[in-house]
Amino acid sequence: MPPVKRKRSESISSEEWESDNESSSTGELDDDDMDISSALTGTRPRREPRPVDDIDDEDDEDLTNFIKTSITKRDVKEGTQVVKKAKGKAKVTKGEVGGGSFQSMGLHPSLLRSLTLQGYRIPTPIQRLSIPALLENPPRDLVGMARTGSGKSLAYMVPLVQRLGGCHQTAFGARALILLPTRELAVQILRVGKELARGWHRGSGEHAGDKGDAESSKSQALRWGLIVGGEGLDEQFEMITNNPDIIIATPGRLLHLVVEMNLDLKSIQYIVFDEADRLFEMGFETALNELIARLSPSRQSILFSATLPKSLVDFAKAGLQDPKLVRLDAESKISSDLKMAFFSVKKAEKDACLLILLRDVIKVPLGPNSTQEDGKKKSKGKQRSHITAPHQTLIFAATKHHVEYLTNLLITVGYSVSHIYGSLDQVARTHQMDQFRRGITNILVVTDVAARGIDIPVLENVVNFDFPHGARVFVHRVGRTARAGRQGWAWSFVTNQELPYLLDLQLFLGRPLVNSVSGDGDHLYAENLVLGTFQRETIDEEIEYCRSLETTNHSLSTLRDVMARGHTLYERSKGKASPPSYQRAKEMIKDPKWLLAGSDSGVHSVLLRGSDAAEKRKEAEARLNLLRAVNSFTPSETIFEAAGKTSGENISLMKQRRKTLDKSKKRTQSLAEAAVADDSEEEAREEDTGSKDVEMADEETIATVFDTGNGKKKKSYRDEEFYLSYTQKDANTEKGYSLKDGASSFARQAQNVTFDLEGDDGDGLRKRNNTLTWDKKKKKFIKGDGTGSDNVKLIRTESGAKLPATYRSGRFDEWKAKSHTSLPRVGEPEANAGGRRPMGGRKFKHNKVTEAKPLDKLHKSYEKKLKLIKSKEQERSGGNEDERPPPGPKTGKGGKGGKSKPSGRYGGKSYSKVKSELKTVDQIRKDRKLVDQKRAKNARPSKSKGRR
């Protein structure tokens, strides 16, 4: 019960008064008493401070969590107002405010306004699951996997800007690192991040473009740094010296810069591996391991990719600690808006088929777009924004030699073409991509360098000129179209040698492979893999046209030969498909029902679309029936029978042969009719029993059916759900996601899980690490894995040469000496412009004073110099008393025992004795005369004649 308050009217005894005074004087109160002195005097009771030992860490954690919860609630409330102000209350649609929206995630109002103004209304599934998980405390590692075009870049950029506070940190050291496989993707991510962080101001929700002076907060904005290959090192040295908050880089150039500048990466708090499956391939593995070893162990690591195996062995390379897996590829590995068509072509007819596809199906116009002329005109006011046209096409080729040939071929035909491949100069790559983005060119021919994460607006067509050798590469290629809810087409050329890879893709996607579809809807091409051919007459005409182009461009034949040799090397390097796919491909080639190249079959159903689709189908069916009739025609007599009318050995032999063939044909027809009859009986039986309820078998019936025959009943049967096979359940899917494209045999899978019980002691482990491997170049066994000389880790440079990972060229030291800059340590105040330290930093002065050497008494000028010294001392001692330096010990400049510098404007001298800095005419003439005398003296021979 609460203590009962005393009334003023009550009489208090002296004993109670004394006891109350004693308790109040000692500062101790009973549990049932209370101190009313504060109420009587009108002051607050004085509380004794709690000792430090009594403060519990849990209270600090609770207080921190309470503050963060309060900030999140405030941001959610302010976010609703920001969305309504940015779009208006009437324009706010369902899903933009409330549960599952960006506003409900507790984002900063400035960040939320940036998302709203850029058109991001409702988060995608990967964003809805990843953003709250990355903003949790304590930070947790995350692995995100979703199909291309699902918004994975924004899923890690929003938490990154939110966690860094949207403001620049003055302490030296980058706080976030984003690793990407290609330069174009790095430039795109830099553009997205800058747009997202634009308009972030402390305490206000302003945005770029708002009225007001935003110069005061410009210095507080996040600083971004881009480190990619192909750029100058001096510019990147200067960028690192300017202390960026977020570094977006490719692994090779970043490792070169880290080693060259001896950078400390311990300040990295947030690291992102975008397109992680490409990063962890053989080309980047060494560089990534070196970079990961330099990072802080308390960092937050995030991996994102469209195709990545769920095996934690592949994730262990990134050093993840208890990662959260967000995987949204179980049902849709590619976009449901993507429509696909596969054309079976011959290898020598690919270029002709490409021209047919561009002209008749995609309908790409010849010549440059009209936007090229508009871009040259200088418009008043804002520059027009270029948007790619619906016929913009992206063509993927195998090697750079294919790219060069196709670019020259299409330019000769009359198309406006851009091209990109790995060894192209960075300035040229940027220019070519910009031309295609702005719509100045209609076609972009690339290798797989542009198959990762590049977002080109309104791109509707992707052509696989060379079919990819893995399902993972195919998913990345076709993911450049049908992004963010837009429609798109993927056209693929498949030769008979590439047919097994198509069958592997069918197993990976889980969609049926058909030769035709019935209907006019485009959704049929999104649900099925339709395989067909082009019309034979059109291909023949286009081949003749390609040959005629060689007279216009004489380099086409040479480029075609180079492409053929490059394709041979490419065939050796690519992985293999699974063995069952090769077996199925052989059966498909022999089966006449498939519309494959070289067979007398109809054209692809996608070519029969349009307003006159019915007429095209009728013509195709009539042509197909005619071809079948011609193929099925057999003459009544052979050439041997027609040559001789009389009986002979040849005629009798052919008659016996004809009888044998007739018997085998009848036998085959009877077997086929029997099989058709059995199938019809089963269908009729199913139709009869389809309306009735199916009676389920009980345990006794199962036991009698599965009896082994030896009197013992079979007590168990194999359940597919719990049966332990030597291959994993989703082996086809994981093989498509594997970092090593192609079939993975059981021996390769078992090799990764072997456990050696021998040599588990110290000596055995030491022997295991010192295993010998055969070096092909040295022709002998060497220790280690043989990477480089003496097992040094090597990385491949942009020129293709291999250098040690710790190689330093000294370029940074030269640049530092030339620019007079110094690199601060991590945590120190950043340098100002020009690399100078701030005014409050430590200054170093040279205070050492060396005394002059004593005069040589034997020298002929000893008397002259002595008089000069005495005259100088007299001059210092002379003059007015006010101008003399104050008496005191003679101390040097910061040292002891030296001469002190005289005070005053003229150094302790009178104005009349101060030497003027302006020379008179006589002094100038005298100086010139001395110079002439020195020149004449140097021209005369020496008088010493060798004597010293």
C-alpha cells in the first residue's frame, strides 16, 4: 500500500519529531516514511548520484534501443507527410503508405523523398525483405538472390545511405565498399547512388531543385569514389586523398591501388559483393581474397546476385558470419514478362539469319535515329532527355572477334551500331554505351562483359548470336530486357552442336520444349521454349546478299576468317553439358518432328504472326505437305531395273531386296498400329473411370503387390521424399547456378566432401600442406599449388600480364612528391584541398641552429673579415634606445645559446641605416662589370699549371 500522508492538524509527539529529524539528517528513510521537507520548503528533493558500479550495461542497451525506436517512429510519421507533399494527397496510391511500403521501413524523410521523386513507389519483394534486415541492430550479413530486373541494386543502396547518415565524415577512411565485376555496372551504380543521396540535409527534407540556398550543406554530402580499370592512376590517387565515404570499384584495380598506396581498409563498415557469382570466378578469386584479408572482421557483408548456388561453401570465400539468406528464385528464375524464341540454324548461316531477324521480325530501321540530329541542336533551356526506341536491340556474341565482324557487317548493311568488349579502351566503351543509351544507335553488339546488371531503359530485344554454354549466363543475358514490369523478347540462335545446352536450360527453367504453339497470344512464348527454323528461300536470298556485301567492304572476308579461328578456341574453353542432354540431342536430330536446321520442316511459329497470320499458316502447311509428299515418293523401279529390260543378276538381286524391305516395312507398321491401339484403349479407360472416385490402396494391398516371392512380405518401400540419393534433390537447378558452368559429375562432387583420417597429427598436417604438384613449365614436382614462382599469388593485369599481388611500381610515391601531398592515417582528420592538413593540426619547425666556423688566422682576408664583423656588431649596438632589443639572455630561434632575432620593424636598426632594396645606376653598372670580369677570367687558362 502507498504510505499515508500526515495531516497538518495532527499533533506530533516529540519522540516522533526527533526520530524524523535523525532520519532526515542521516539521509536514510524507512520504506514506510517519506521526506516532506521538499514539499514544505517548495524545493525539489536532492538525489544522491548513483555510483558508477551500479550502472548496468543493460540500461544503456535499453536506452539505445528506445532512442532508435523513437527515431524510427518519428521517421515513419514524417515519411507519410513527405510522400503526401511530394505527390499530393489525391495522387497517393495504395501501397505507397502503410505496411510493406518504403514509408513503413523507417527511412529518413530526405531519402524517402528521393525515392518518391524518382518514381520508386512500392518496394519489390527482394527490397521488402532485404532493407529491414540490413537496417537491424546489430548488423547482420545477408545473401540476396532474385531474378534480374527485380531491384537488387536499390535493395542494398537504400540501407547503405541510411546507415551512413547521408553525410560526409571528416575522419579519414572510407566507410563503405561496393565491388562489381564490370566497369559499366560500376558507373551505373555510381549514378544510382548519387541520385539517391541527393538532397539529404540535416534537419530538413529539402531536395535538389527546391528553392533555397543549399550551398551551406554541400560540404556535408556523401563523397563517392569510382575505381575502375582503364582510368589514369593519378586521378584515382587524388580521389582517394580527398577521403571518399563510399568506394565503388572493380577488384583488380582496387587491389592495385591498395597495394600501391598502402591503404588501410579497416575503416570499411559496409561491403557489398554485387553480381557475386561473377566476382568469385577464377579471374577475381585471388584479388578478392587479398582484399577480404585486409578488411575489418566486424564489417557487414552483403552478397547479391541473380544466379548463385545456395551452398555455403561458395559463400565461405567472402567470410560471412551467420548470414541471412533471402532467396526469391524458387518459382521464377526469369521474368514472367520475358518471351523467348529459339531458332535452329546452321553455323555458316548465322549472319544471314541475323539480318532476317533484324529486318523482318524486330524491324530495326536503317540509318541513325532522328534523336541524333536532335542531340546536335542546342535547345534553349533544358536538354531533351533521350529514351531508347522499342526496336533497340542488344546482340551477344562469343568473343571480341565476333563483335568486330558483326559490327562491320551491320554497318555495311546500313544500321547504326555500337560495340563493346573487354579489351576496348575505357573512353571508347563509355562513348559507345552512351550512344546506345541515348538512342543515337539502334544496335549494341557486346560480349558477356555487358551481361551483368546493366539497366538500359525500354530495351525490348536481346539476341543470342552464340548460345551461352550455361544456364547462369543465359539468365544474365536475357535479364537485360523485361525489367521492372516491362515486356521483352529474347531471340536465340541454336546450332546442332549447341542443342545439349538448350536441353540443360530446359531442365533449369522447368518449361516444356515444343516445336510449335497453337494460338496467337504472346504469353505462349513466355510459358514454353519454342524451337523452329527460318524459311529456306529467305535464307538462300540473304546468303547471296551477304556475299555481295564483300565487294562493298573488302575486310569482311578477313574478319570472318579471324572470327572462325576465335570460335574454335572458344569451343575449347567453354564447359560441357550433362551427358543425358547429349543423348537427348542425338535423338532430337534423328527425329523428323523437330524443326531443326537442314530438315524439310515448316518455319518457326513466331514468324507467322501478324494480321495475315492465318494465310501464312496455310501457306506453311501447304508447303510442308508438299515437302512431305516429295520426300515420301518412292519410284517403282531402281536404276538397275530401268537399265536392263531382260532378266539378269542385278534385276533378281533387287527383287529379293525389295521383298525384304516390304516385309520389314509391314512389320514396323503393325507394331506402330498396335502401340496406337494400346494408347487409345488406355485413354478410353481413363475417360470411363475419370468421373468415378479413385479407390486408394491400403497397406495390405501394397504389401501383396510388393511381395518378393520368397514368402517374406516387403515391409517398406522407397519414398521419393525421404529417399537418400547420391545426387541432391534439386541437382539441375544447382548445376545451372554453379560457378563452374557445365556438368558436375559425381566424382567431382564427392571430391569436395572427402575426409582424410590419416595424418591428423602435427606431422601429418605438415606433410599434407607440403604436397608436391607437377609443374608443366619446369618439368618437375614443386611444393604448393604452383601459383607463380615460389608459390607467389599472381593477379592478371589489364594488359594480360601476371604480376604478384604485392607488386608496387612506385607511381604513388612519385605522385605524392610531385603534388606535395600526404596521406593521413585511418581515423585522423582529413586533409584539406591540396593535401594540406587543417590549421589545428600539428606543425613541425626546424629549430636547430648551427654556429659559424671560426676564422682562419692564416688566411690573407682574416683582418678584413674581422673588421667587418666588428663593424656589424657596432651597428647592432648603435641607434636609439627605444629601438634596441630588451636585455636578456641570448637565445637562438627556439634553442639555447644562440643569437636572438632583434625586434622592431627594421630589426633594431635606425631608419637612416636601413639598406634600400632598390639598386642605383652605379650599383647596376658595377654588378655588370663584375660579371664581365668573371666571364673573362673563366675564359683564361689556369695559372697554377697543375700545382696546388
